[in-house]
Amino acid sequence: MIPIAKPYLNQEDAQAAYDVIMSGWITQGPRVQEFEEKFAAYTGAKHAVAVSNCTTGLHLAMIVAGIGSGDEVICPSMSYIATANSIMYVGAKPVFAEVHPETYNLDVADAEQRITSKTKAILLVHQIGMPADIDAFRALCDKHNLVLIEDAACAAGSSYKGKKIGSHSDLVCFSFHPRKVISTGDGGMVTTNNEAFSERMKLLRQHGMSVNAGARHGATKIIFEDHLEVAYNYRMTDIQAAVGIKQLEKLDWIVEERRTIAKRYLTELADIACIRLPKEESGYFTNWQSFSIYIKPEAPLSRNELMQALLDNGVASRRGVMTSHRETAYKDYCKGLSLPQTEDACDRSIIIPLFVPMSSEDITAVIQMLRSLLFS
Ligand SMILES: *Cc1c(COP(=O)(O)O)cnc(C)c1O
């Protein structure tokens, strides 16, 4: 069986976790700070704030951006459901906009049409690692006085116009779930150039505590902490951070390996007329967190038949990115909402295996299987 994905973890990552455990300081501490500094340097952002996962990072981003009850935030329905949920957490309303049929990234014109007097922000998603057109959304946000927030859960190691994702705007949220390109088990990071945002997120992730644990332990005089506001426990542990530091050192190599595999798919599946392959336009550099193909209506098999046939032949696949507005949690909220482009993209696409290391034989097997099923 060829799996859909696998995290790339090795002995070095395990050793890093071991060392932290043996040190006796296992939750947020020196390793978290080191991971933040290294992640900020890697992306080119001034600050990085480590959190328990990307969803909690998005929640903090909403809070520091000042989004609250009654506000509207435009985002794609086609995304992992956490994107929309993070807007709900602060009492605001996700307003789902359409995606572009070829990149699955948010459609600028459609997003603009949905702006009202209540719109406060746009939550952009870099779909399965492919950067969205940040400049176009920046211009739209400036024109309408909106905050731009990036859900870069899948986009660590991707670049837009020559700069790493994480450096372009003030609230960029990353995930280190095992399904992403690098992993800490669970984990997340928010990058920002805004020092006030960084400080407030650091407060909010740790119960609003005025003195951090490191300062308390290092103090020679007794200190009592105060809790400045009702906040959260969204900490990353030092065990996770130590793994993250080692993963980050490998990130560019992992991305290069993924790009080599994707290049074979793009070349060796190019002549199958009944599918549409993803496109990486100039100025866009994807980490290929996932590789999605669109099955056109004229294909000899339906999307689901193709997925079953692949499974029968030992190749795992997944449906493309989900739609949030058709999930039970959003059914009532979205009653009557129709997003034809989004629904078609979700219903007709599949994600095929791509992981590191993936043997040349496995890559060939996936290609051969798709060719034999789709050319018949
Ligand atoms: C994975 C993912 C998330 C959630 O990340 P967690 O770290 O699991 O909370 C949010 N948004 C998108 C687009 C994702 O792919």
C-alpha cells in the first residue's frame, strides 16, 4: 500500500525530544524561545510566537486583530474547517467566498463582492501549500480598510515573489500537524512584524500571566505573577519545540524533495486529457504540501470510482480540500448558500501520494496506475 502522506522524522528529531525530557524542563521554555527565533529568521518576519496548533494561532490572530462579535471575515469555504471555526470563536461571522478553479486559492473579485460595512478582515488560505496572490489581497484590504490574516497552515517553506511565506503580513499562522510539511506532533506558529501583536499573543497563550515561567524560576527575589486578562493555555511544549528546531533545519531539503516528486507527476501525467494538473505560476513557489488533480466530467471513471480503483490497487488517495459550508456544523448557518466553483473543485479533485522519502518505484506505480485507469 502506498500511503497518501508520511511525516519525515528521524533519529535526530527523536534525540532532540529525548534531550529535553532528560533536562527536566519540558513545557514552554528555552527550546520554545529558540524555535521562535529560528522560525522568525527563516521566514524573514521580525517575531514568531509558538502555540499549541495552528487553530489556536488563528484564534489569537483574530483577537489581536480586534475582530469580535458581529464582525464579518471573508474566507474560503474550501479549506480545513478550522479556518472558519477560528472566526466563529470570537463571535464573528465567516463569509465564504469562491476559489479560483485552477489554484483553489481565494478569488479576489468574488471576495470583493462580498465586502459589506461589517467586513473587518480577509482570512487568506495558501491552499495545500500554493501561495495565494498576497499583493492583490493586500491592495483589496488597503482599499477597504481591512486586516489581512494568512492561514499558512500548509505553507511552511513556500514563497511568494521571492520571499518566504510568513514575511508578507502581520498575522501569518502555520501548522506543524503531521499532515503538514514539517511536524512537531501538534504545534503552530504565528509570525508578525508587529511587536505589540507578538507581545499580546505571548500573554494570551499563557493565561494572561504577567511574568513568564522562566523569569519566575530565574529570579533571586520572590515575585508573584498577576493575570492581566481572561486568556488561554495555548502553549507549545519544549519537547515539541526541540523537534521543531530539527525539523526546520530540514525544511528546505524536504521541500526540494517534494518538488522533485511533483515535477515527475507534472511531466508524466501531462498528456492525460481528462484531468487537470495544478499550476505553479511565475512568482509562486509551492512546497507541494499536497498534490491535487482535478477529474474532468469526460473521464472514464467518476472521482469516487477512481479513488476506489486506486485503493483496490494499493494506492491511497483522498478527496480534495473539503468545503466548510456543507459540513453539518455549518449547514444551518449556510442555508441556501451556493458556491458552485468551490463545490465542483471539492467534488472532482483527489489528492495523490506525495511524501519524503518516496521511492522512485512508488512514484512510477502511482503514475502508471493513473495512466492505465484514465486512458481506458
Ligand atoms: C491543518 C490546517 C489547519 C489546522 O491546523 P492545526 O495545527 O491542526 O490546528 C488550519 N487551516 C488549514 C488550511 C489547514 O490545512
